[in-house]
Amino acid sequence: MNHYPFSYVQPDDDPLDIRMDNVFKAVFTRDTPESTRALSRLVSALIGRDVTIVSMLANEPPVGNVRDRQIRYDIKCKTENGELVNVKMCLNPDTFEPIRLEYYTARLFGGQDIKGSSSSYTDLKQTYQIAILANMMFFTDDSFYHNCIYYDPIRGVSLGGRTNIITVELSKLDTIVEKPINQPTSP
């Protein structure tokens, strides 16, 4: 008989590890001012400016067939000025995670309602796909933080678009923690 309440929790797992999806969501999606403030501060720190999360947005309804591919946002929310943010904790990301992040970003951005003659493309808001990666490195450099945007890599010119894919690679933070205080590392 399994003595653990959830089949995905193993005896060696720390049930309060913030990197576990259920713990991450429990901390940042509770309907309390403290949880909303914590999410606002996390998002603010990662996008580099102060924002206030004003609402959590529902995920897509369940699929009708188990074979249907469906996007699953982790924490989909909206800021006070209408910007859309999805925060995803990836304990053990799949090798195709970068492609999935690009897909999530496109869906998040393209899901904005700008229908009708009174709306235009300038009404589209910034969107942020944030992935906190626990046990995988996407980039070969030493930086734990990346903000990917559309740009021309040959000329180094940004498109100036409104989509951002932000990654935080937690596995790279071990080397930062070991550094003396007088040698800070910037993102």
C-alpha cells in the first residue's frame, strides 16, 4: 500500500520544495493578498520593473480526447496595465522545452482580443513567458538569466516587439552562491 498521498511524491522528495509544481502554484496562486504580492514581486524582479498582478486567468478548458494537444499555462496572470504573464516552473524540463516556450509565448500574445474596427495592433500588450528551470541548462554561457526577444542576429537590431521569453536557470545559481560578496554577478 502506498503511504504517500500523491503518487508523484517519492519518499526522498522534499514536500516543501518550491521547485515542485504543486508547491510553486500553492505559494503563488492562493487567493490571498500575500500570495498576490509575492507573485507581483517575483514577476517584477524578472521583468525588471514594478508591476502589480491584478488577476489570475483561467487555463483552457479540458480537452475532449486524451490525444488532443493542449497548452497548459502554469500561472497565467494579468498586470494592472493589461500585460499578460505566464510563469512556469520546470523541475525536470523536456528537451523540447525551448520550442514549447516559444509556442506558449505565441499563444499568450495571439490570444489577446483585438477584434473589431475600434481595435488595432497597437492595442496589443506586452507578454512575458517566464520559465524557471530547475534541473536543465538551455544556454551554454554562465548567466542564469536570459530575456529573449525578436531581433536580427546579423545586424543586432531589435524588432521592438511585445513578446519576451525569460528563463532563469536555477542550476547555474550554485556557482553564484559560492562567490564572495565582493564579486556580485549581474543577470
